[in-house]
Amino acid sequence: MDRYPADGGLPELDPVTAETAVGEAPGIPAGVAVPDNVVAKVPRALEAPVDELVARGVINSGEVLAKVLPQLTASLLAANLDDAEIEPVYALTYAAFRRRRSLLLLNLEHQVQFGELPWIAALEPLRAHRPDTKRAALGTLRQATMLALTAFPAAILPNPLVRELGALATEAGLSVPLVEEVAADIFMGTFTVKWRLAAERASALLAGSLYARYYDLPDAGTWAAAPRPRRKRPRWARRTADDFAAACAARAREAQLDAGSRSPGTARCWSRARSCPRTTSPCSWTRWTCASRSGTWPRNWPTGSCAGWCAGRPCRAPTGTPRSR
């Protein structure tokens, strides 16, 4: 390992995991195999494309991907600088900034952004914003997005990864309303305009799709006819989308009313998977029922027919209700 730089990765694994050579290590004869527990950890030091690290299991979650991706973003942002001495400092500063601890703030506030740092803002006029860098950022954005969705399809994208994708989109010159997962303990009862814009685009792009039926997305005309976001609130100094917040509140009330109308001894368990009804013990959240707009179930249909009956009826999945077990 001494022949490799301390601040870099391994270009390949075979020279490190092979049996010891003559004179390679004092006191260790030639032909000694590297212990298996050490060999298992060596891939963590491999310097390779992100997709290869995912295939090898080195990157095994969206959280780990969010820690690796800033290294690529940092090099793209620094590539717009012509100064050979400032470029690596800029890249290292970005990578270090992304490793900071995240804080949950009230009143729609957010932490200081990278571009708001005084020493980074002073360098902004020196960045050239070249077209080739934009194309590279767009390619990295596409690759990272597809990798996250295909490699970890059952997991929600973590907020650090969403923020990093947003940084790549900004560098690529795209205006994409990427929204993070909201923490319930800091929710202020409203949303910024980014959320409304994301809902508007989702309704337009996904109209008629299985996803739109699955989540019962509003029609695109709903957002077009709704009032535009209000001006900034003096208290928060952020533009809010009150119509989007009202739509969320209406769905929450609907879920509450539906939960209160169930018969005694049963509980309605909402699941993203829309599983078919299963009759079990009458404990809380153990009897599953399939919900449609009418809230009824054909009595003469066996349980196994649930999939055929529900396929043409969009079910609702309000947030905040316990998941099925």
C-alpha cells in the first residue's frame, strides 16, 4: 500500500489482494495470502466510476451515493475556473461543505448555501460557465438519477442526494423543481412555490400513466386554474403556495374521515403497495381493505380477485397513516 498515494484511491484491486511477493514486507515470506477479512474491505478504497462501485456493492444505498456524488460535482464546478491554483481549492471547499451537518430549521428557513459563502461568492465572477461543462453536468445528472432509481428502487431518495442532483441541474442550466422529504417536526403547514411547480409538472407529464392513477394525481388543469402563489410573507420572506397546501390539507381530511367510517373490529391500513385485503385477527392495523372512490367492496368477490377489481380504480394513500405490517 505504500506505493499508492495516501489521498487517493486504488486503480485496481488485484495487486493489493494478491499473495505477498519476495521482499514485499519484512518478516513475511513470499506466497502468503492476504486474510479474507482484509480482502473484503479493500474494494472500499477502489477508485472507479460510480456505476462500477454500485455493481460491486461498495455503494449500497442512496445515502452512500449522496456522499460520493459531491466529488463529481466539485470537479465540474471547479472546471469553470481558469486558475490552476484556485481550481483544486474550490473543489476541495465544495466537497468539505457537502460534508457539513444538516440542521432542521423552522419558518421555511434553510442553511447557508455554498454560493453564499463570502470566499466562494468572490470567486463567482471568475467562473466561465463553459458549454462543455454544462454538457458534462447534464450527463452526470442523468447518470446519477438513473443509477439511484434503478439501483435502489425501493428506497426514497435521501435529501442530501436530492440536493446534490439539484446542484448538478443548476450547473447544467436546468430549472427542475426537486423537492425533499419534509420532516414532520418542522412542518409549518405550508409549502414554498417549488412544491406547487413540482405538482404542476408532475400532473402534466404523468397524465394518464399508471403512476397518475396509482396516486390519483390531480389533472393538469387543476393547477392551471388555481390562483398563482402569493407574494412573500413578511414573517418568512418566502413565497408560499397556499393552493397546494390547501390541496394537501383536503386529502388529509379525506383520509381522516375515511378512517373514522370503518366498521368496529377492523382497521384500514394504507400501503403504497396497495396490497389486496387479507383477513387476520381484528387487531389494530392488521385487517387490510381495498379502498376505491366509493369505499365499497363487492361482497360476492373472493379475496383473490382484489387485483382485478382494484386495477381500474385509483386508490388513495394519505401520508401520516401507519403502514401495513
